[in-house]
Amino acid sequence: MRLADEKRELTPLGPPFFAGYVLDNYLAVHDAFQFDKATWRRIAQNGIDGSWCSDERKAAMSAQLAAVLGEWEGKEI
């Protein structure tokens, strides 16, 4: 059961992910679930919001996310 206020994110939990496996995991999730851009936006934003970064850094990353999503407006993923 999915709850409307449930937050999800994809989090690399160790050094093996830092060698490039993060993208592989995101691609595997996309292949398995075929999330739309709105869902991916929520997942990415949840990761930003749940991070230990300063509010200023979170704002910068949120702006970057918005810019990237703007570039994908009207395009298929």
C-alpha cells in the first residue's frame, strides 16, 4: 500500500556505490518501475530534503534539479 505522504529516495550506502554504481541502480529502478518525471523529481527532491546538507546547499541543489527538469520538459525519458 502506498501512502500519499510517504517519502522515498534512493540512497547509496557505501563506498561500492561511489565508483559509478549509483547510476546503475537508478537505471535498474527505472527499468523495473518505469517512473515518470514527476516521480523521479519527488525521489530526487526527497533525497535533497533528507540530506545533512546546509539549507543553502539544499537550495542550490533544488535549483539545479529544477534546471535539469526544465531541460527535459516535453521530452520522454
